Amino acid sequence: MNETTWPWGVGTATGIGSLPGTDVAEAQRIVLGELPALPHLPELPARGPGADLIGRTGGLLVELPVELYAARWRIAPRPGRDLRRARDLMERDLDQLAEQAEEYAGPVKVQAAGPFTLAASLELPIGGRLLRDPGAVRDLAGSLGEGLRGHVAAVARRLPRATVLLQLDEPSLPAVLAGRVPTESGFGTHRAVGSEVARTLLHDVIEAAGVPTVVHCCAPDVPLDLIRTAGAVGVALDLDLVTDLDPLGEAIDAGLGLLAGAAPALPPPAGRAPTSAQVADRVRRVWDQLGFPRRRLAEQVVVTPACGLAGATPAYVRTVLAACRDAGRRLAEED
């Protein structure tokens, strides 16, 4: 392995996506200040509908307008107010990013819901989750891939010296594969999506986006081989939820990068954020258990919080992002 293999530098840290509050300018200042080697476009779900993961990603879809109905997002017959709001919020965020990071020349990460989390969350116009219709899922994946390609291009236009890294958030992917997504009645579950179908559609979305892509999944049963063979360059996961190290070791050995969620997304009961030494030790301990040489760690691993930080306090956000950043530097110094 060498550092040119990865779309990030040695000893890098980043955030997962969401932050607390409603002030996007301040959120971007925090991210750019605390995560200078791999900043991400912050998401602020507290701003309301259209700033949440599903609404935000729904705004990127091409020829599949979305709307809110009974507090749920669904496919709409035509573009309307809810879609305009989601797109306006994203446009505002990108303009603010351009204002603050115009001269930035490194990798920058943007996030969106993956096709299966989107399919498990969006409803059809006639009711019921889109996931129940295989044809609709294929159409959704195509629309998402096209929309992400446009989104990546919009980021690249605003930050012409930067390179874009895409993160697909797939918290629902394990449930989709296992047939655990409940139907609307709550008395049944949707039929499982086959691994090959999931692999193909995820690959199609990644290929359409046209940039290095990582898949984020906070679950104990992350389908690592599927994610790797679909074309992702890395996986983002919560280290505390990894119950079996063998699949993770096999994926890393096969070349998958790891965004290691090593710091809690919420303050611990004692109320103290972890130090950079504690975060680095958490990553190092797992790496050593996997049996890989230390020289590869800082190249192949990016240090992150365990998940999004929308539920944390602003003070904790700054502290935990700084701890992740400094942990990455500590690991690089040991290389």
C-alpha cells in the first residue's frame, strides 16, 4: 500500500456529516478549522424538512420530485414547495462553502443517502415504501446516480482546486438485505433484496457519481464484502458495533479503506470528551487485533466520530473533532 492509493492523506480525520444548530456558516467554520485535511459539507437537520438526510438527498434526485406528506417524504407528481426548500437549503450550503473554502486544495467530503436507505424511507404516491417495488428501486438508483453526478459537479465548480469524496449513508442496508424493513402496518416486513441486486445497484450509483465513494453504515452487521465489491473505496463504521473482526480484516486486506468511528457521537455519561490519545488508542487497538502492520494504519484509516453529531452540544462537537484530528496526527507520527 502507498498513500496515493487513497483519496485522503496520511493521518487524516473527518466528520460523518451532521452537526447541531441551524447556522451553516458557523458549522462550516468549525469543520474547516478542526478538520483541515478532510473537511466535510456539514448537515444541519435542526433546520427542519429538507435539511434532514432523506429530504436533502431527495432534493438531488433527477426527474423524481419529492414532497412531504404526513411528516414523511414521498414521490410527488410534480415539483413543489418542499422540493424547492430542500434545493434552496443545499444551494445556500454550497454557496457558503465556496465563500469560506474558495482556495481549499485538498479532498472535501459530501454526504447523501444511499439508494437502499432512500428506498426504505421514501413512499410511493399511492402509499407504501418505495422498497416494495423492485422497478421503482431501480429507477430511484438511476435518478440518484444522475443527481449525485450533478451534485459533485456543483461542488467542483465552487471549489476548483479541491477533489470530491462522496459518502453514501446506508444505515438501512443491513435491514434491507435481511428482509427486516417493516411494512406500513407493522405486522410484516418487506421482502429481502438479494445481495447481487444490491451490489449491482450500489455499483451503478457509485459509478454514476464518478468520484471515490465511501459507504457509511452504523450497524453491527455491515455488509463489508458487498460494499467493497460494489466499488466503494472505503467503509465508515462505528468500531463499538463491530462484533466480528474477521470480515473487517478480510475487507481491509482486500484493499478497503476504513473510516474508523472511534469517538462517541454524544458525550459519555461522565460528561468528558475523549482525548486524542484515547481516540488513537481505540483505533490502534482494533488495528493490532486485526494483525496488520502499523505502517499501513495511518494510510488506510481515517479517524472519525462514531456517527453524526447532530445530538451533541457545540462545545462537544469542537472537542471531539479536534480529538479525532489530533489522533490521526498521532497515528501518522508512529508510522
